[in-house]
Amino acid sequence: MSDHLITIEATPISRINRIMQLTDDILNADDWGDVLYGKTLANLFLEPSTRSRVASELAMKHLGGTVVNLIGKESTSMEKDEELRETLGTLSQYVDVIAVRADSRISSTDLELCEVPVINMGDADGTHPTQALADLYTIRSNFPKLETLNVLVMGDCKSSRAAHSFVAICLKFGMRVACYSPKDIELPYFNRTVKEGDVILDNKATAVVDGELEAAVEAADVIYCLRFQKERNASGRIYDKSATTGTNYASRCGFKEEWLGKISRTTLIMHPSPRGDEMPKKVDKDRRAAYFQQMRNGLYVKMAILEDALLPSNVEEE
Ligand code: CP
């Protein structure tokens, strides 16, 4: 049995490649079979979700397994102050795998009583490895070679768990990554103070604060847009659409309709969703918009993740 899947950083490339290969196999299969018949998934979703929750449930059912859903803290004994550690340990007495959308970062303490694999479906402002795997699969389906790609991430890199895992997986596969953000909502893991106009180089990722976007947009093979996470941002509230003062987020770091005529025919326009007004509706119909591909791939990748976690034939030395 495979391990937990909590962060991209802690997931070996061999496991990621195996999940990519399993996803290819699933997409090429005439019949998925009931390979997970007799297995049960618990969906523990403590924050709102549309894509991850539905795709997680369907992934298990498409492979013949069964699902129990615990949606919202109030549906669990966490409402009575039970800790996540205890809830995961309890669920693991009943089910074979647990998918978690957590409202705080998942720690090793949270996992210490759990006897089955835990799949992180996004933990607060931490990481979102299943989204990153769907994102990687989408990029891989559109580009034959990953190492030469220029990736531009735009927007609230501070609080977006999807961005954190996306940057990590892009770097793991040798892509060049630049993150453009307004001040106070820049990529956090550099862990240092950033002044306006600063450009920071670290581990092949570049974080740019309040930089000029046009040139970066034209040079990008992949443009990854992010919504403003108003639910997590006290210091960045000036970017909130409802703020009466400050900079409008969409005009500062949203995708501009006119860029459709400037970017290459092969540039991939990605977004982990949900999308706000940082992504003009007109882009939805452009064939370079990949966010619906990302959603569809999210289902197939989750099927692969479940197979990888539950089928003994997928166990490998790592
Ligand atoms: N991208 C993503 O995780 O979407 P949901 O929050 O709807 O699951």
C-alpha cells in the first residue's frame, strides 16, 4: 500500500510519474473495470469544494468502490471539538482511504493515528497536491517536453494552496517559473521581506512584486491565473473587489482580454478555479483556455491516485 499524499514536495518523482502513467492508462481503457470493488473512500471536506469533492467521489465510484461523505465540520464530531488527528484515526477503522479538504495545514500529528492513506485535497492556505497533479497532466497533454517551458503564475500566490503545489510540481519537472503578484500577496516560501519592484531568485522560481506583466505574458508557454483569496487575506484586503479604496485585483493581475491577440497560438491559459473577474468570460471560449481540461483531468488523475494508493500491484520501492 502506498503512503499518504500530503504535499508535492514530499512526493517522489517516481510516484508522480506512476500516477501520470495510470492516468494515461485510464484514459486509454475501453473499460475501467471494478478494480476498487470492496474498497471504501471517506470524503472528509471541512472547507467548501465543488470540483475536488465531486471528482473524488466519482473517481472512487467509476472504479467500483463505495464512498461515505462527511461534508462540513458540523457533520462530524469535530463540531464537538474532536481533533483532526482523532477523526482521521477513527475513519481509518472503517474505510480504506480518506480524501481530506482541511481547514488548517495537515501536519504529521494529524496523521499519527491514521491507519490508511490520506489524500490531501487542499489544506487551508497550505498545499493542493491533487490539483497540481491534474495541472501537470494537463501541461503534459499539451507539450511534449516540460523542461523548456516558461510558466507564469499571476496573482495571489501568498494564500493560494493551488499555486504553492503548482510551483512545486513545475520546479520538480524542470520548468522555469515566474510568479507575479501585487505587494503583500506574493509567494510566501521565500520567507523574507520583499520590497516593491524586487525580483527574487530562488530554486529556479522568480517572485516579482508589482512588476510589469506584458513582457512576461508574451514569453510564457503556460499562464496560470489565480483568484484573490479574500477569505484568507487580512493584509491584502485592498485587492478585495468590495474594498472602497485600493487597487482593483483584476486590473492589477488579472488576465486581459487583449492578451488573446498577443500570446502564442500554443500558450496554455490555466486556472485552478473557482474563477473570479480576474479571468474575463471571453477567454472561456478560447481554445487555449485549459481550465475545463484541468477539471476533467482532475477526475482521471484522482482515479489514478486511488488506484496507486489502494492496489497492491502499484507498490514499489521508493
Ligand atoms: N480547484 C479546486 O480545488 O476546486 P474546488 O475548491 O471546487 O474543489
